[in-house]
Amino acid sequence: MRRAGLAASAVLVLAACDEKSEPTTAPQARSQAVVASGPAPAPTPMAAPDPTAAARAAEQAAAKQKQVICAHQLGQPAKEAPKASVSRAGQTSLLPEKLPIGPGHWTWVNLWAAWCVPCREEMPRLVSWEQKAATEQTTLKVAFVSIDDDARQLESLLAGANPAGLKASYWLKDGNERATWLKEAGLQGEPELPAHVLVDPTGKIRCRQQGAIEDADFGEVLKILRGQRGRVSAEQKGDGLHGFGESGEH
């Protein structure tokens, strides 16, 4: 009997061990089930583009497209400078009756207006160009020509303090005087200010430009005054993009 009891106990122990050795899978928690069966997580939204970086990139792209002053025009058939009369404003005794266009020097005609901020800002630059040209043994005369409609505003600027110390200016009065001169200069309608017309020593217009000029442009202007531009094409010179004209420079 004792042996039978021991045997029965051993069978029970073995059965218990077999039950413990079977692997068990814990039931999935509810929270885990929801996560597993729910929709995939949404992708992280991309950051909005930096407007400052975009503006900087646009400026850099524009700088690459910066075109050299007066190019694609110098080798083209030249047009006679306007012969039409021009009025004067301010201390008129400081100016000759006619624009200083004639033999022996180049003339840079600057079209401006008292209300035009870029015009006023570049006046000292143009005055300095006249002075720099003299030190380079070349002659450049700058003639400021106003296209103001308001005579009082023009006279007020010339009588007061202005960046270039300008006390007198030529003046294209609104009406036939202005229309005639601009037409003879090859400028259609009212030009975007500031605007520029470069006249050579023979009285021929070599280039026209609309928009402000920069300090860096003087190097190219000096080449023109010396005759170093206007003979070789832009492609031959390897200058890349040139501007302020439509046809090739020769």
C-alpha cells in the first residue's frame, strides 16, 4: 500500500510539471489592442519654408543675372543727341544755356526728379564719376536733367540741402518740350527714373539705361571712355551676360 501511494504521488507531481512546462500566452491588454489595430501614425509635418532664406536665394539669383552697363548697345548705329532746347532751374547762371554735349568729352545725361529717392541717392555717385574720370586722363561731363512736373518741389530741392550739393539743373518741362527731347533721345514715353543717356564726343548717343547705377559700374564706364569697349563682342571678351540693350555689342 505504501508503495502504491508513493507511485500515485509521483504521477501527480509529473503531471503538474508537464502542465508548468507548456508555454502560455498572456492576453493582450486593451490598450495594446487599440494601438495595434488603430490607424498608422500621421507623418510629421514638414517645416514651413523660411521666407528670409527664399528672399536671399532670389537676391543671389538676381545678382548672377546682373548685366553690365551699356552692353549690347555700343556697337550699334549711333543716334544723334537731341537738338531740342532744354529749360533750366535753380541758379541758372551756373549752367550753360545748352547741354554740355560737344567735341572733346563724353557727356552723361542723368534724368531725375525731386520726388525720386534713388535719383537723389545716386547724384553724389555721378559727381564722383566726373572727378574720377579726370584723374584717369579722360573727360566726362555729367548733366542733370530734371523731368519734374512740380516746379516748386524742384526749386525747393535745388535751394536747400541735397546729397550732391546741386544748385542748378536742366529741366524738361511737362508738355511739348519734354516729349520732343525724349523722342529725339530714343526714349519712348516717360522713362523709369533714374534714367541715363551716354553721349560720345561726336554728339552721338552710345547707350541708354533706365534704373539706378552702382559704384561698381564705373569700371565699365571707364572702359567705354577709353575706347576699350564697343569694338569686341561680349562673347569674344568672355564677359558673360551684358545688359541695358537688346542687340549684340561689337
